[in-house]
Amino acid sequence: MFLLVTGGSGSGKSAYAEQETVKLGGSPRIYLATMMSFDEESKKRIARHRRMRADKDFETIECYTGIRHVHVPHGSTVLLECMSNLTANEMFNPEGAGEHTVREILDGIRHLKEQAAHLIVVTNEIFSDGIAYDSETMRYQEYLGRINRELGKLADRVTEVVYGIPLIQKKEGMIQ
């Protein structure tokens, strides 16, 4: 099962994704953390996410770039949190994929799908504010949009979380 979870900032998508990960079962339960700790806000967010999953039996793997090199036990349940951080890391870190970010990430997702029984990916909806940004931010939005569209195609289920309410956008067997 491949589940893609999206939503805006503060929508409840992370809590929902963790809940779904626990429901799906599988052992071990892997949390693939992509957020780099670079300022006080990111440190607080990381600490909050650690508290959220403290009693849920996750093994955490920190991976900021190159997810295609991550090996997880076959049959495991993997929660990747989150695609927007991974995309930024691949684009802007010296060890990242740069202009090859989209291909690198999609190859990594396929690699994880081959290994895991269940893969849950959290991403962000950042495209509806209507603001024109600088060229680097626009490129970031373009890459994340391309990745999200491809993940939506690959996913068995796509859920958008709005105000803490999960809305199923795609479900295996649904007519699209």
C-alpha cells in the first residue's frame, strides 16, 4: 500500500499519517525524517514530531538527501516526513541532486516501495497562495508540484487533510 498524505501547514496531516501508519501495521515501523535542524523553529518542529511519535514504536532514520540509498527491512511500514523538506534538501544542499531533484526523489520512492510493505509519504500543499516568488522559489514549487503529481499517480490512496479532516482524493478502485 502506498499512501500519499497532503495538506497545508498545520492541517493535521502529520498526525493523520502517523495514525494511518500504525493502523497499517507491519514491522518494523520506520520513520524516515527529512527535516534538517538549521534554526530554532526547525528544532522545535523536530522536537514536536518526536513527541508525537514517541509511543508509536517508530525506528527513526534521518535522511536528508539520496533516499534511493536507504535500505529498509522488507515488509516494513515506512513513513516519509516530508516531501517538501526532501525536495528543498535535494535542490539546495551541496550533496543534493540539484537540477536532477525530481528524478532522484522519484527513483528513491520507487526504491522504498520495492522494499516496504507499506509506504506513507507526507507532502505539503503550497501552491494556492497566488503569490509570485523569486525564481529559485518558483523552481522549488515547480519541482515539488511535479513530484506530487507523480506520487499521486503512483499512490494507491491520496488523502488531503483539511482542518484535521481527512478527505480521500484517490482510493484504489475509485474511478478517476
